[in-house]
Amino acid sequence: LYISDFDYLLKAKFQQGVLEKKFITQREYQRFWEWIGPGLKKIRYQKYLLWLFENGFLCAFVTGPEAEYYLRGEPEGAFIIRLSERFDGEFVISYKLRDSIRHYMIQPNDTADKKKTLIDFLGQNESFIYLLQVKIDSAGIKVFLKHNKNKVLSKYYKKPPKTKPKNPANNPYDEKIFDSGE
């Protein structure tokens, strides 16, 4: 972990950074582990989460506002996987959609069974195109590198992502059935 990671951890749960927080109480210690413990357990035991974390693709120690800052200059479809500051042990995908930054909390049924991992969920979702990877430069500053998610993750997909059939411009058929109100 880097000093910026410790600073994040202290600010996320104690509202003070490394320089301000000199000690924590037993109650604060307990609350801290209630928050981070379930997330660390998931990273350790859910398939591929440890690989994502160790390689900087699961940017656990990035806040929502930080994710928004880093995503602003990225193209639509760029996303960051991060730890939720508000919900114990939960992960969030912050992503760029049109000109806004959105946040999606990964739901239990997104990765509920052994046949569908987080990587499979990401592969199946067409809104997520560019996976951002966090690196720390020599000055200790976070730098995000953009990768095509399929180039990084495809070797771990259990089943290939679903693709929509191409609908050429001259195809006379509707892609969906419209009701009388449309």
C-alpha cells in the first residue's frame, strides 16, 4: 500500500488524513474492519477479484469524487471498479455515460453464482468499454491507464460476451416489436 492508500482509508472512515489522525479508538477500529473486512474477503476469495486488485484494475482505494475526476477526460464507456465508501464490503463501478459520470453498485445477482464472475458481468455489459488501471508513479501520484476491457479480460470470460446482431442500414426489419403507444 502507498501513503495515498492509507490516507484514503483514514479519510473514508475517520474523516481525517494520515497527518491529522494520530490514533484510533477501539470503537473506530471495530467500525473500520466492519467496513473493509467484507471487501477484503471478497477480493481474496471471489474468483479473479484478487487478480484485478493486484494488477490495478480493481482500484479499491478511490473515492466517488476521485473516480469522477479521473473519468471526466475519458471517452464514453470508460470505467473504474472501486470499493464503496458507504456500504460495507461492496464494490462500485464508476463509468462515463454520454457527458456524465454514473456509479453502479454491483448487485448480488450480478455475480451470484459460480458460473458468473465479476469479469463475466463486465464482459456482458456493453456500457463498459475501457477499463481504467491505476498505477502509482515515482512521485506517488495515481495515474490511470485506459485498456479495452475485452483485450484485458477476455481470457478469463467463462462464456463470450453476448453481441447484438448487426443491423445494416438497409435492413427493413425492426429490431424490437413496438406497441400501439409508440
